[in-house]
Amino acid sequence: MRKLRLREVKHCVLGLPAPKWQSQEEDRDPRLGEASWGLLGELTLAPHLGFTSLLAEVTSRGLPVDDIIPQCLSAVRRPSLTRWESVNELYVDDPDKDSGGKIDVSLNISLPNLHCELVGLDIQDEMGRHEVGHIDNSMKIPLNNGAGCRFEGQFSINKVPGNFHVSTHSATAQPQNPDMTHIIHKLSFGDTLQVQNVHGAFNALGGADRLTSNPLASHDYILKIVPTVYEDKSGKQQYSYQYTVANKEYVAYSHTGRIIPAIWFRYDLSPITVKYTERRQPLYRFITTRVTMKFNPFVTSDRSKNRKRHFNAPSHVRRKIMSSPLSKELRQKYNVRSMPIRKDDEVQVVRGHYKGQQIGKVVQVYRKKYVIYIERVQREKANGTTVHVGIHPSKVVITRLKLDKDRKKILERKAKSRQVGKEKGKYKEELIEKMQE
């Protein structure tokens, strides 16, 4: 194993922002509380500490070094040559056969304009289950001085189509006009996968805000639950459920004509199971990537090399970059679409921040930076002086060309090649006459 850098260990021990390849929240030891992390955070004021001094300082604070350091040493290891990747596949099966045909559900929802004594959860499905006012493993928290309510509950549903809904059906006395505006903080099925490489719709309704909707409207959320399996590199499997959602809003009336709003979650299970398998990235992919980056002169991830290659491009490339389209009148006159821009050409900005400015003359062509300076496009600096603003040639249209002998030749050559291109593949009259003879 390579030598670990002191900076990487300090990132973990001191609670600094984790490197970009690592998730800081997952690296924290659950036995270490927020207070301990706060003490560690204070040590960032002494970045000069060496590793030995760092350990001594942590020990003097009474922190569990034996728990932190081994974890940090494992957390800061960079990925190996063949990195791990998650590969997904689809198949038809019930992966979690040991669940007894049940799915655990976690619901957290706020109704800021409905009293807690009126809020209830009802559950029903096609197996005949019908519960009104489910209260097991649930909690109601008053909001807005008792005017609203936050409902948090965990319950289980059968693996058959059904619904559960938040309503006032379980209240002893029905309110006149119940307000069902709400915010859904969390709705998840099964265990949420805490895996960095898997980004699924495990909480698709999290953050759904319906506070601006009609207070008397009912809300229908149509859910399609998809079983999900995650198999890590050791072969251990975790079971969870993703879901897709569609919703609609409407006003519902009872047989007596009263409005009875509710928040419905109607669910059905998909026969398709998604399986994520963690495996090593093939070595050939790593080798191919590295060899391409190393030996192909046109492929590099080095920003400075890319900039150097861009700003030191050969002349034929620079000519294209420094070309601007001609106006409609000039295109019709010369039969040319674009020309390399030159000093004293008149242009108009048609894109970007300075779009719509009146026509101005080009006072300088700065080919080293691929920009032009236009007579009337200026800005004022902090010291009161005015300077020209660099505009990329692609953001302007040439309205008037400054013609000289060389540019006339260029126009003639481009017009001729354009005309040849148009006539390519067409039969001329002389050729048709010869063919007829």
C-alpha cells in the first residue's frame, strides 16, 4: 500500500471537508458525537501540527483515538487501479421473499393548517385490509401554535395494490372545511440504501410542496413501487424499493354534497426488479483510458495543456475561430457566409451581454485571446478609466467589410468554391447534349 499523506489523515481526523472521491458523512465513526467533532474542528486552527503532535493533541482532548485513526487510515486510501463500479440489471422476481409479503413504509408530512386531533392515517388494500386512524408507531407534532400538525409514522403494507391516505375520516367530529395543503418531507419504502454509487428514486416525493394549492382540494399520488436489490463486493445483499410518482389535484364531494379532501397515496408493485451489483472496473478499461490519455497528443485532462493547445492553434484553425458571419446583405452581394474579421470592419453584436448595441467599428483584433475590441463597447474601471471589452468573433455579425486587394481575392475564391459546391452533382446543358448525341 502506498504511503498515506499527512494531509489526507488530517482531513479525516480534524473533520475537514473530505476529498472529492470520499463522502465525509459516511467516513465518520458513529461512536463519535457531534461534540467530539466540534473539538476536532478547533484543531484546524493549528494546521502546522505534525502527525505525532496531532495524535497527542487529540488524546489530550479525551477523544477515542483508537476508534478514529484506524478508520481514517482506511477512509483516506485512494481507489485502486481498478476502481469499483455499480452495474444495474433488470429481472422479473420477488427478491425479498423473507419479508412475509410486507413492505415497511416511512411517512413524514406536515399540514400547517389542520389540527393534530383531526389528522389520521387510513390504510386499505385488495386483500381486504381497512384500517381507519392507524396509530401504531406514529407521532403527531403540533405546528403553528397548535393550528397545524406534523405527522410521522412507520407502518407496513401488503405486497398487493392498495392505498393509504391522510384524512379527517378518523376524527370524532368532521370539520367544516379541512385545509389539506401540505409538505411531504419523506416517503420511502423499505430500507434506504446508503450507497454512494447508487442514485435512485428512494424518496421521490421528498420536498413536495403543495402549500399554494386549493385548500379544499384532494391530492392523488399514483405510485409505482419498484423492488431494488444492492449486492456489495462481498456478496451481501440489501433490499429496498424505489418508486415513480404521478399526481393530480381535484375537489371531491361526498354523497351529501360536502367537500371531503384527503391526501391519497395509491400504490401498485412493478413485476420488474432492479439489481445493483458492485464489482471491480475491468482492468482493460483502466489501461485503455490511461494509454489514451498518455500517448494521444489530442487527448489530455490537463487544463493548462488544453489552454496552451487552444491558444497556440495552427493558423488554419485560428482563421476559423476568428471568423464572423456576414450580414444578410453582404451574403447576397458576395455569396460568402463568413470571413476572418479584420480591423476597421463594422460589426454588430448579436449575442451575449452586449447584444443589441448599435453598429461599431473594430478597433483591434486580439488574436492571442480570440477576441475583438469594438469602438462603442466599453466599460468603466474602478479608477474611472474606460477600457474596451473583449468580444468573441462568433457573437458579432459583419455589416461592412474593409476591402483591400487581398480580401477581394479571398472573397472571389470563397464565392467560387461555394458556387462549385452548389453545382456539384448537377448535369450541365453541354453534358446533356453530348449524352443525347
